[in-house]
Amino acid sequence: MKQLVLASSNPGKLREFGELLASLGIEVVPQGALGVSDAEEPHATFVENALAKARNAARHAKLPALADDSGICVAALDGEPGVHSARFAGEPKSDRRNNEKLVGLLRDQPDRRAHYYCVVVLVRHADDPEPLIAEGRWQGEVIDTPRGAGGFGYDPYFLLPDLGRTAAELEPREKHAVSHRGKALRRLLALLREQD
């Protein structure tokens, strides 16, 4: 596989996947560069949404497609925002409003445990009956005051207690080594190697 389409228009995800896949010799083409628009994400699970996005991109681009669906799941909110993480505060999508809503809901909540969750799906073609699926989880907790200028989404509010830093305070290489997306992608690459 020399080229694949990345089924995302999220600049943060495009940057992270580009960095994570750079060493493999696979050219990653953003779906927008091929005129592919975002797929609907109506499903209640991360895996169904990721699969829908991958199939949509593969169908329109006529290339293998990689998609992820990810979000932050907060224990005190019964796993919310979950699959609704990107649009938690409604349309249009806004990291600032999403974070304000999340911190507001947790204001008087002592339990701040949360984890990022990611499912990565690779389809060789739109109707691939054997999509490769991998997942990753990253434990942390939600804080009230943002820290750091890196990352995107909820990263400035996602504290990693073992490191004493937020996801937004990590260098890209550090983040890729421990993040939900990095873990999921490494598992996917292991599955790809098994296919040979």
C-alpha cells in the first residue's frame, strides 16, 4: 500500500496521522484534497462512525482509506461526551465551547477521571468485508484551568497525573508515544504486518 486517503477534515488529526505515518513510506492524502466531503456520523459507537467514514472516503477516492473516531469519555458523566465530543456544545463545532461546557458540568464534581478513546479503521476498498480495526485508550483527568499550547480539542484540560502535565503540554513525539491515537495506530500497523 503506497497511498491511502485519510477520512478526516480535522487539522489536528491530519497533522497527528501525518506525523505518525511518515516513517512507513505511505503517502497519506487528506480526503479534502480529493474532493471527498465528510461522512455523516449518526452512530452511537466509535467503531460504527469510523467505519462509515472510511467506507465513504474509499468509495469516493477509489483508494484504501483510514479513518478514526475518537473522543473523551468522562466517568462522572457516564462516558459523555463520547462520540459527541466534537459537537458537545452544538454546531458549529468549537473546541472553546466544548471545553467550557465540559468544565461547567464538572464544576462541583469530585470525580474528574476521564479517558480519551480512539478506534482506527482501515479499509482496502469501500466494500472491504474485513476492515482492520484497532483501538487505544489514554487515561487522565479533567482540570478546570487550561494548560499548554499544543494539541487540540480537550488537550489543554486533559491532565496526565503520572506526568503532571496536560496533553497540550506534551511535545508531539511524547504525545504520540502515549496517546489513544498513537496506541490505536501502532496496533493497526501490527495488524497490517500480520497480513503479509
